Amino acid sequence: MTNKTNILIVYTGGTIGMVKDYKTNALKAFDFIQIVEKIPELKQLDCSIDSISFEELIDSSNMNTEYYVQIAELIEVNYEKYDGFVVLTGSDTMSYISSAISFMFENLQKPIIFTGSQLPIGDLRTDAKENLITTIEIAAAKINGRPAVSEVCLYFEYKLYRANRTTKVNAEQFEAFTSLNYPPLAESGVHLNFNEHLIHHQKNPKEKLIIRKKLDTNIVVLKLFPGITETVVAHILSIKNLKGVILETYGAGNAPTKKWFLDLVADTIQKGIHIVNVTQCAGGSVVMGHYETSLALKEIGVINGKDITTESAIAKLMYLLAENLEASTFKMFFESSLRGEIS
Ligand code: ASP
């Protein structure tokens, strides 16, 4: 360890480190050491950088909660040694993974910043270099002697976001992510500008870091669409061992008012299954009771997801379900902001 700021890169896979398989022409994960060699600029940064990789590198489509725990443990065992952490994953599920990590780390006092790229690092037009270099700079940045950010964040194409507010919205452009319900925490232009008033810092620095590794995956996302049938809804809501449902509704949290639909939702809640109302819109909030088409959901006891993203709601549901809370406590926690995920 040096006196410089020490940054640990956790590399899990994703396009950033992929190369083309010469036989199939498909992109596949490659060794990280070779990535670092491709960015000599990293040596110019005023911090010391170490890296650690998953044994088996993965496309983020293969992510699951066991890998989340692996990421959390790699950070846990190195937490004291390093000042900041950069996690490289594929962008496809980066919002899901980073949202989950945000709930898993309670009382976090150091930055954990996710990034990746749309083009591999070896590609001439790659976005990987800027994403990686600026992410490391942000992870190492200090303001008045303390880390500039100490949240779980996602950096992509000149913007730093609170991770649990993000959604991947573009598979083609370098600006792959958005955060419609919360402004960027920092923006990189000629200067690296932190929007300090938007950044959350742990109030009591004495609070110990707690890492929640239990996640319950007995959940489902039920996305409504005009024409959805009773049979489909009934089957989904009667999945064996189901404990939580993200009900993706229209607009400000609206859903059909047909009796069969409301009866199915009410029966499911009666069985002790938590149902959360999350809007299908990328921006804006659920306001239960604003329209007649959401009033009944409120009365039945559906949880208000407010302006949470689906990615974040999935992570929060997995986390809270594993805590075995009583129904009203569960609802109270879900409807409160635990890591800045809702307004
Ligand atoms: N399929 C890749 C992944 O998510 C895409 C990327 O890295 O951007 O792993």
C-alpha cells in the first residue's frame, strides 16, 4: 500500500474487456490484465491502482445474486485497505447489479462506482478508456478531506449517477444510461464537477459498515399490457413459493379496475405476498389514488413504489424479503428511502 489514494478495480466481465472470437465473430470475455496494458494513461493518475478479477469472467446477462455476493465479498475483504472501489461489469444488467449492491452495503463511507463500456477497450473508437479513467478519478477524488462520493454509483459517458436511480436505455449509443428521477451526481467536461448538494454522505461516520448478503429471489415482475388475460395474471400470482411481486403499472401507477384483476391482487396480498406498484414509465412517480384506476390498489394494500426504478425495486424487494419483516413494517420500509432510491 502506498500513501497515495488506493483504488481497487473489481473486474467481473462485460464488453469492456471482451475480444472477438475469430471463429464465431462473437464478443467474449477476456483477461483484465490485458485491459490495463491497453491504457498506459492509467499510470498518469495520481493514485495507486490494483485489480482483482472474477475467476470466470461473465457477460452481465449471466449475472445472478450469487455473483452479487461475490462482488460484495471482494469489496468487504479489501474495504479497509482501499479508499475507493471501481466495479467493471457489462452494461446490460449494470443497473440491476449496482442497485443490489447499494442495498447490500449499509453505512457505506467509501465510493463503489460501477462502469463498463459499449465497445471493447481494444477497439479504436472505444468509450471504455474515458469511462474507466474518469471513474477511477472520481473514486479517488476528495473534497475537504473526505471522499467526494461515498455512495454506490454508476459512471457512463460523462455522467455519474446514483446507481439505484439508473436504467439502461440505449444499446447503440455511448450514452447508454439515464436517471430521469434524480440528477447526475457529477458531470465530466473540461472540469469534473460534483453536484455536492445531491450527494449523500453517511451522517454518523462512527456507524459500522454492514453488508447484507441474504437476498430472496422468490419474486416476479408482472408487466401489465392492454389485453393481459385473467389466466396469465392468475398463473403468475400463483407461482409456488412466490413472496414478492413488482406490478409494473401504467403512468402514475394505474391498472385495470376489472373485478377479476382486483380480486386476484387482493387474494395474493391476503396470502402474505407483497405487491409493489412501480410505473412502466422511465420517469415520474406512482401516485396511488390520483386516478380511480389506482385507488383500488391503494385500498387493497398494494405497496407504493413511488418513483423507484424497476431495477431498484427488484433489488429492494430481494433485500427486504430476506429480512423476514412483518407486513406493515415491510410496507413502511419499502415506501421509505433507504439508499436514496426514492424521492
Ligand atoms: N453484453 C454485455 C454485457 O452486459 C454488454 C456490455 O458490456 O455493455 O456484459
